[in-house]
Amino acid sequence: MDATFPNRKSLFLNLVLFAAGSFCGYLLNSHLDTVYIREQNSYHAAGAFEVSSLMRPLGKTQSHLVKYDPTICNKLKQIPCSECKAAKLSISAADQKRREASLKRYERRRINIFHGRNQVNGSSPISYPAHGVSVIPMRSVWLKGLQVEWFSLYNIRSNIKLKFQINATRGVFNLIGHVHDVDVTGNGSKTITISTYSPSLLNLQLKYIAYENTFFDANIVDRVIIQFMEFTATMPIHIQHVQLPWLFEDGTGQVKDRVTVVLKTFLRYSRLKNAIESVNRLYPGTRIVVADDTPDHLFTSFQSSNVDHYRMPAYKVGVGIQDRLSPTTYLALGNKTHRCIVQKPDPGYYSEIRGFPGIYTNDAVLNIFLASTNEAKAVGFDPHPLLARIGHNEFFLSALGRLRVAACSFCAVRHVRGGPVPGNYSKYRKPEKRFKAKRNNYNLYMHNIDCVKTQWVVNKARKQ
């Protein structure tokens, strides 16, 4: 027992010293800036700079040092519906479910180049969101992602004050919370400057900055300039109103509830009759809109329970079609002589769409197409007299880069030839060369291009 007593005493003393050392280390880590050093070979300096040694702040929770500004915090919040005095939507659970499904379909079709966030890390000492920051006009947004990635060891050892500056042109910067021992000038102005001797406190303060738009514009970008030491970066902030979706009540989800067939006709009523009968046979109950510019003395009405036959002058066809579309998600637009609604692309296409065998990406389709009503109306149909009766190519020229177009390989669309027609039909069906020249010149002028070549694909087996 006596021999082991000194060993027990030594063990107890070592435990006490270990506990005391751990406690001291905890205190130092809690109150001092923690950094680690990388030697100069670890980094490559930018042009005209020399790297001697770098200090990079480690992540450490210091939120207890932040004093929040409740006014700025409230500006970042959305107004809840419970506080809104305007009219409120009242729908059943089933209708709400259908609306959510319609919204999902809308989002899948939507092309938004500003959607998504692109964070730039480490290309310079400054990390910042380089894409994806957006704000509603005259509202505020929290600028998350601002941080300094590395500091000069010389500046730290020399006790040089660190300075970080942000400049805007269409808004001001507000502090969401103020960090102790950090100097801030320009709070609430277009230029805000943050100064401190502590790297970790600088990064902590950068986490609590908000941008507030003060110069109204419905859709514009404010290019915010960020400066730290000799480095400069540009952070775009997209100022834009919320783009509201245009949803449709799809009913049972059948074709007749989701598609409106739009037909343009001129003189050839026998072919119009065939087209209407074909739609009624394959998709009974589907609404058909007929835009007709046949002369009065030859006009014949095809109005029925599901057919709306509109008489309109040729130069109004495009505008009239848009105004009279029924509230369905899709429209099938074509000529009265067509038999189906897809176009064989062989061999002119880009690639097959993954997961949809036989469907190929393309820039345009022949004769007839099925389109989203919203997207087709956004492109629009030019009412110019030169495009009154022949404007199919021009629609896809206007839609280039705006619509995603695809064609299917297992079905071809062909003109139905023959049948009784008035003697002057060919005059309009095949316009003279002078008319074609005027139309081509108009298209080139309108779209600001010098030349254009449209190469329509022809089925090897049979001309479409």
C-alpha cells in the first residue's frame, strides 16, 4: 500500500494539471481570434502581388457578439396573409391540390435564366454570390455569402486596420445586426465601409448586411462593387417584380379539358369540315376555334356546340386568335388541311430527348404544332398584312430562343390536296415572287438580321 501511494498522488496531480490546462485552452479559444497559417507555396499570388504568408479564419460561432436591428429584420420578412386586408382566395382542398399540380407543370416549363444561385469562393480573398441574388422593387434582401477567405499575415502582425467596402447605385445597405468592436460607416447609404483589426469579427459582421432597393424599376440589375485591400469584385443584384404564373383549371385532365384546337381557313371549306370531323372523332368535346377570312359572298358558318367560327379580315387573324383562345393549358394551331398534330423531323434535328423515345429537339416544326398557350401568346402572332395568310415560319423565327421546340418521328403532317376550291384560291396559296421578296425583307428588318435560310425537312418516302 505504501509503495503505491506516491503513484496515486502523482496520478491525481496529473489529472488536476490536465483539467486546468484544458480549461485555459477553452478560455483562449473563446476570446482570441483563431487562425491557421499556410506557407507561401500553398497559394498562387495574383498578378503584381507576392504571397509571403496567409492567415485564414476558422469557423467559430460568435453570434453572441451581434446586436440585431429589429427595424431592418422586419424589412426582410414577408407580409403574412393574416395581416393582408385585400381579398383572399377561398377554394376547396381538391381545388387547392389541382392548383398545386398546375403550378408544378408551369414551373417545369418555365425558363428563368436568373433562377439559381452562383457562389464564388476563393478566386480572390472575397467570397460573394455572383448570381442568383434578387429583390422585389423597394424591398430588402439579406446578402448571404459575403466573406473574406484569407488575410495578409503582415497586416495582422502590423496591426493594420482591415477595411471592407460595398458600393451600390440603386439601393442602400443596412446592418441587420452590429458586431461589437467593429466600426461601420455609411449604414443606410449607397456605400458602406466596415473596419476592424480582427479578421474573424470582420467576417462575422459581413454575415449581417442587407440590401434595400430605393430606385424603382420593374426589371433591372444593380451591379454592386465590393472592395477589400487591392481586390475588387462585382456582385449583381436582380431587381424584379415577382412574375406571377398563369394557371389553368384542367378539369378531368382529358384532352378536351386541356387543349384548344385553332384552325385558320380560307375558302377550302371541304377540308375544314374534314379537320373538324377528325378532331371530334378522336377527341370528342374538344373546343375548336376557326379563324376565317373567306370573302363574305363565299362564307359558310360551321358554328356548333364546340366550334367557334370567327369571321375576320386576314390582317386580324393573328390578333383574333389570341383574343379568342379558351382558358386551356395548350393550343393546337394549324391549317384546316392537316390530319395530325406532330411533325416528323427526319433527318433535321439536334438530339433525341432523354426519356422520350422518338421525340427530338428542333427549332421549328412544319404545318401544325401543339404549344403551351402562355408561351405561344408571349411570342405572339404578327398582324402585319404581309403575314396575314402565310406566317407559320415567322412565328418560329420570333420564337427562336424563347420556346423549347420538339418534334416526333413516328408521325408526319401532310397537306391534303384536291377538293373543290374557288378559281382564285391558288392566287393566295402561291403568292408571286414580288410578294415573297417584300415578306422576306420585312422579316429581316423586324428581327434585325441580314440573312436567313429556312431549311424545311422533307420525308424521304413522301413529301410533307
